[in-house]
Amino acid sequence: MSTTTNQNSDLGDYRRTQSGSEIPSEGYCDQPYVVVNNDGTWLCVMTTGAGHEGAPGQHPIALRSHDQGQTWIENVSLEPTDGPEASYAVLLKVPSGRVYAFYNYNTDRVPEVKTEEGVGVSSYKRVDSLGDYVFKYSDDGGLSWSGKRYTIPVREFACDRENVYGGKIRFFWNVGRPCIRANGEVIIPQHKVGALGIGFFAQSEGAFIASSNILTESDPEKVCFETRPDGDHGLKTPAGGGRIAEEQSMVELSDGSLYCVYRSVDGWPVCAYSRDGGRNWESPHYKTYTPGGRRMKNPRAANFVWKCSNGRYLYWFHNHGGEFIRRLGGHSSMPNGLSVNHFRTPYDDRNPVWISAGREIDGPNGKLIEWSQPEILLYDDDPYIRISYPDLIEKDGRLWFTETQKSTARVHAVDPTLIDDLFAQFEQAPAKEPHGLLLKKSGMRKAEACSFAMPTLPLLTSRDFVRDDQCGKDLRAGCTLNLALNGIPAEGAILFDTRNSEKAGILVRVIESAKIEVTLSDARTISTWTSDAGSLEEGTLNNIGIIVDGGPKLILFVINGVLCDGGDERQFGWGRYNPALREINGGTEAAVHASVQEVALYDRALRVSELIGKSFF
């Protein structure tokens, strides 16, 4: 028996990964997925092992929690460490309380596999994504599992036949939660791999395994399975896209349609709709906020969708990408003279995690989903840490997320107001004044520049006088500046300036391509970030929100209700400021350009939702 407890104290920001409760593992840990048993206990199954990802000995384990993820006990192995590699389990709980775990199993103990021709590396010894797709089940909430392992028949696709083994060895894995449909059917995603090579998986596409009776059939030998879609190919990228289309995540909409989202190496996530249970799919397209609108961005990272009990949706992604990811493709990039630590890959930058809310709208063929502007859900102080492979637990009106950075898995309780704010983006209710207002100047209908007294902003860091060494203390503080700007001022116009004689303070100005640039300085350290080109509109009042978020140390621009994401110009729309920045207080007055009609200043980082479609003046 193993037990772990959340020993964290005074961690401040609940979005910080370290504020979560740790789920114990054997070292490497992946896909910490949870179901709530009928008696209220939580059952988590994860893939773990003493080595690195894909090393011999990795296997699924089951753990139980009686206190909503604060502590975990009753660790049970579904497969032994000295058996074939067993990996990437996903869970299904049926009405009787039985829990199924579906996973990869290297039945024939294949020790090494060939890559496709011409990639430079002839073979991989990593063999965790091949063999048979199997399941075991538990009838006692995960305390014990069936002695027998059951193999699921999966129909061969062209990518299987065309691999280097002619289909005699098939490559695949799964990270997608099973989708339980209103008609009693269950559909489990599977990610087929046609080739190994650069990036490990060099070609992939999405398949689905449907069962019409698994929710009610007690005899596992009689559970039936059908591979979808029809035909010889799974879900791929849109025409002209790359060869990678994997880690499909799926939900059912209120009209019975299926919505599936998945990762690519194109710089944008891909999605598709099916109106007949996954047998056929409408043409895949890059995921957008609204149908035909701005594309959402994501690297080669898991991006998952869940349906909440209120009938709306939540979407986990990383909010950067575009052509910059596409150019990397499946490759690592190492300019001459740089060490391996400077590699750039499409797998990078999974920190922070962003969350978006979705609601159904009517489309020409059935229901569609439109998506809110995103919020930061989780972050780690180390930008190199990669947060991924989450699960969502919803119970009694509360939400939790699990996640892993491959060596530590955690559970995080979610501030319900964060989700409420996301869903509220779709509402037309009058905006509430956000708390933390330090300054508001409205009705500034003027033809010339002016100035006014500048309030004191919170310190970002301080000296910790409690400690003997009096080291620095991260206060995780921030602020938000909201400007109403008339039209587009000329390049070089200084919109807002609080700098003192040492140039400490805040400077906001217009630069080339009508972008807004903010510079933060404490006279020791300077950080600068810009908005996206083309965000401002001529002949109207532009609402500009600049968020300085002292948790993840980010600068965000929200302009006219849209969070800047870099557009086609750059990979990132949000930028990191220097964590050594101690404060951004400057002079005692703020100078304001004649085009600025209103100013509001807050002593905290507002949420994006608090700046969406709202005028506070």
C-alpha cells in the first residue's frame, strides 16, 4: 500500500501545478485518468514505470482515493513490470459499476521495430505502441482486476498494410476517453500509426472502436466491437496538411452528432463532425473559434474536449502554433553551434495550459460548437516543463483536472468562478465591475494630452525577511491596464507613460503595423511585449486590455474582445516577462495621449473573460 498527501503550503496561485495533490507513481507517469466509482471513491489508472517513457517495464497501475484526490491508496498493478510492455490505459465505467481498462499490450514481446526508409535511424527499441489492443475489468472499484486479458479485434486500414511489416505488426496507441452515447453505444478512439521515423510517429490517423452492448453485457466474451470509420482510412489532416493526425478526443452533441478534435504538426488542431456515429465524417478542418472564423493554435500536444453536465464543453489546449509549428514538422531544429538543449520541436511549450468553453449552435448539417476566448488553467514556473494528458472529473457541481509532466502526476481542484466566467462570455448580461480597481478616468473627451496622479501598483517580488538568508519572494502579483483608444494613432504615439527619471514604470506606445507595445521596467530589468498586427480598428473606439500576470509571468493583450494569439505573424500572442522584475512603479503621474478616451487600472491580473466585450466606463 502506498499513500501520498498534498504537503504544499502557502503556494498562492491555485493555477500553479505545485498547488495540486500528487498522484504516486513508480517514476515515469502518464495519462492519470480517473472515474468515480458508484460508492464515491475515485479510481485512477495511469501508465508508469521506473524508467523513461517507452522503457521496458512500464505498465498500468490502479490507485484509489477516498478524499477526492488528496490522498491515494491501494496501488494495484494491472500488468507486472516483468511482462510485455503494457501502456496507455483509458477507462470506462458502466452502469453496474464495472470498470474497463483498455490499453496497448506487446503480446509477442517484439524487442525492436523498423522505421520507414530514409529517416537516418533504422530502428527503435521503444515498443510501447504496438501489439494487441486489450482490456481487463474490475468489479470491485479497482481493488482487483480480471485474471484474463481480452483482445479487441481492430479492422486493418491501409496505413497498417502499408507499414514496413505489411501489417504483420501494427502500431497504435490511445489517449482518448471513451465516448458514451445517448443510444447506449460506446466509442473508443484509437490512433493508428502507419510509419515510425522522425518525431517517432511519422504518420498517424484516427480510428474508432464502437461497442453496442458493453454498457449492459456482463460476459466480457460477448462484448462486441466494430472498427470505424467505414472504408480504408481514418481521420487525417485537411487537404495539404501534414501526415500527423493523432490523439483524437471525442464528445457527443445534443443531436447525436459526434465532435472530434486532434493534434497535428501543422500548427493548428484539427476537428471533424460525424452525423452517423463515426461511420462517416465530414471533411476535417482546422479548429476555429467560430465556424469559418479565426483558427485556434496548438503544437504537437494533446488537446482534449469534455462535455459538462450543463450541456456545454471545455477544451484543453496550449494556444500557440501556426506556420511556425508547420515549418518544424516532425523535426527537431538545431542551428549550427547549439547544443542539444537548444532543439526546437513541435512537442515543446505545453506550459501554460489554456482552457476554452464551448456551446452548441446550429449548422447546416446539425449542431456545431463555437468557442470562447481562452483562460490560463495551469502553469509551472519552469517554462521547459510540459503539462499534458489531462482528465476532467465533475462531481456535485465541482470540477477537477488531472495532468502529468511525465515524472509527477497531480490532481487540481478548479476555481468554479473561472469556469463560470468562461461560460459567461456567451451571455449578454451587463458587465460587472471587476474588483481591484485602483483608478478609473472616464469621459476624457479631449483634444490634447493630459496627466493624472498614478496610484501605487503591487510589488511583483520582495525580500523574504522571515528567512535567515532574506532571499527573494515571488508575490505572484500583477496588474491590468485597460485603455479606450479613439481610432489608430500614428506610429510612435505614446499612449500611457508612468516612467520616472530612471525610466522605471510602464510605457505603452504605438509601433509599426499599428501594434501596441508595452514596456515594463524597475530600472534594473526591462521586459517588452507587443500586440498582434491588425488588431486595432480605424474610426472606432478600441478597447485595449494589457494583463500583467505575475503567476506564470506573462503579458497578455486583449483587444476589442479578442486575446492576441500571434496571428500569422508569430507563434505566440502572449509573452513572458523577466521573473527578475521587482515592480513596475515609476513616477507619481501618468501621462496620457490625446487619443486615449478612458483609462482603468487594476491591482491584479484580470481574467481574459473580464475584458471580453465589456466597457467599464
